[in-house]
Amino acid sequence: MSRKCSVCGKGPLAGNNVSHAHNKTRRRFDVNIQKVRMVTEDGKTVRQYVCTRCIRSGKVVKAPVNNKASLA
């Protein structure tokens, strides 16, 4: 699976691991992706992979939890 945000499209970045001796090897900076139940613009509930920045900034409206077992 490609770790990409379905809202903003943010994906992994590349950089270097730098040792104490200043040796450089390539590495990946993955995006903090969470699987979220969210409400779409037409009111449907879907599961999407979303970065935490979109969740925190309010770009994503989380769906309410329908927990019928706790109501009984």
C-alpha cells in the first residue's frame, strides 16, 4: 500500500540517515497515516487513510460511533 493521504495527497519524503561519522545513507520519511471513519460531503460514511495533520486541522469530519451494544 502506498502511504498517501486521501484528503491532501501527502506522501512519503526522502532524506538521509546521518551517522556520527557523517556517513549518509538514504531513508524514507513516511507520513503518519491513520484509518478513519469519516463523513463525506454527501453524508455517507467511508473508511479512508488520512494523515494526522488533516484530522487535527479539521479537514476531516469523523463519523459518529454507532455502538448499539452499549445502548442495551
